Amino acid sequence: REGAGAPADEDQKLLPPQNLERFDRFENFNGIDRKEFLDEDGQYFHRDNGLDESGAREEGFCNSICICFCPKISWLQFIVIISIVEFVIFIISCSIYGVTNDAFLSPNPHALEMLGWQDSKKIKNDYQIWRWFTPILLHGHLEHIVGNVTFQLYMGSGIEDGIGVIKMVFLYFVSGFGGNLLSSVLNPAAYGVGASTSVFGLVGFYVAYIFSNWSFMGRVKAYQRIF
């Protein structure tokens, strides 16, 4: 923004409504000392995330991990619910035909096929278009699902807090669909599973947000989240 005189609707474009309180202080940035402003903004960040700077840290170990890696995470968030669903489906896939020796806790390929892995031939010949979506919920082995879920919780918790649950659901599944569709076009003979396509969509959203809000982000401390 160019100054405090910018219209109010510009605020809505830069930050979601629930975070406008923090953004309002940026309007008066030129009116106070820069160091004073950044110190005050850092204190706001700590208060907003449940950190007590007056003494020793009171939160437990698990809460500390959440604050460090997923400060906006909540059990009611879509990204948490979908991660739990993916773990449940992974357990089911391992239970149907057992596991193979391809990797640690790797479901049998027949189970993944039955549950809907990406199969370009069946999509084209049998019109099983759901196979562009169901692979998002399937994973090939334990390391695969742990990596994807960890990354999507870290990336997705902040994004969902900023854009809301409806847009988050749209972003997650459209990204997954787009990635699987592209995979079908580029390598139709391959079979695919995993939430990586959705995770890359979250990364792409972050990159787009950084580029579109670069000048604004330069005013905040490095440890502060985008939203």
C-alpha cells in the first residue's frame, strides 16, 4: 500500500478479515520508530499464538511443537481431518491383502487398485474419472504418507487459517486433480497414488502469495507466518 489513505477494501485484498487487526497497525508504520513498531508487532505475534513473554514458557512439549511448526493448527481444520482420513485409508489398504516387501508397510498393489489408484486406461476406456481424485487419499508405504501428511499439515494449517475452509477444500482437491490429470497425459502407462499433487498445490499457493505481497511482507519479521 502507498499509505494510510488507501481505501478500506484494499485491506480485504491483502489479508483475510480475521487478521485485519494486525494489518491496521501497518497503516501507521511511517508515524512511529521502525524498531519500536517491529518489537510491538513481535509481541502481538507471540500473544496471538499463546506465548507468554513475561516468564518461563508454560505450554507443554506437544504445544511447543505445534506453535513452532503449525501455529494455526486446529483439530477442526479440514487439513487435519483429511490427514486423519488418509491415515485411516492407509491402514485399510494395508489390511485388505496385507503388505509387500517393496517398502516398509507397503500395501498390496491389488488393494490400491481396488481403492482407486490412478489408472489412465480405466479412466479413458471405462470412464472411471474418480481415479483422478481417489489417488489423493492413497499412499504407497508408511514413509510416503508420513512425509505427505507432515508437509501438508505444516503448509496447510496456515493457509486454511488465512483463506477459510471452503477455499482450502477447493485448493486441495483441485490441485490434486490437476496433478493427476497432468500425470495421466504425460505418463499414461504409470499408476499413481499419493497426496503429493495436492501438497505441490499448497506450495504453489504460497509462492504466488509471496510474489503478490512481496512489498508488504518485507515489513514483518522472518519468523512470522504469512497469514
